[in-house]
Amino acid sequence: MTACSVATVFLTCVKDSPIEIIIGTIFLYKLLGSSAFVGLAVTCLFLPLNHFAGKIVVGAQENLMKTRDERVALMNEILGAIRMLKVLIIPSTWFVELMLSVHGLGT
């Protein structure tokens, strides 16, 4: 998505949202009476709580990803060391087997 298309969608939402809220409130008032305003007030009061809960969840996910990245980096380092040891050890065993077979001492 380009910045222009994102801006277009955003501006449409900014224009349409107040109209939708007003129409929805009118319909709720006709359906429920004055208790519709209580529900609207409770919804407006809990919006900041939802925002702060979202921030807490995002922070926890960032910490989780940081811990996972550290763990994966450590495992990559360990596996690299194991590969290096295998590369260093295997040719020496081949060399010993070759020398034993050349001198006729091998099986």
C-alpha cells in the first residue's frame, strides 16, 4: 500500500466515524432509552484502559521476542562451534586411518 492510499482510507474513516457514532447512538436511544447513554459513557471510559492494556501486551511481546532472539543467537553460536569441532576432528581421524592402512596396520 502506498502512502496515498493509506491517507485516503484514514481520511474516509475520519469523515465517516462521527456520522456512524451519531446514527448508532440515535438508534440505541430509540431501542434502549436513556440507558443507551450510560452504555456509551461506559464505553468511552474504558477506551483508555484498553489502550494501556494494549501497551502492556506490546511491551511483553517485545521482551519475549528479545529473549527469543538472544536464545536463537546463542544456539547458532553453539551449533557453529560444534560444526567447527567436527571439521577439525574428522580429517584427523581420516589421516590416522590412512596412515594405518598405508603401513598395513589397519583392519
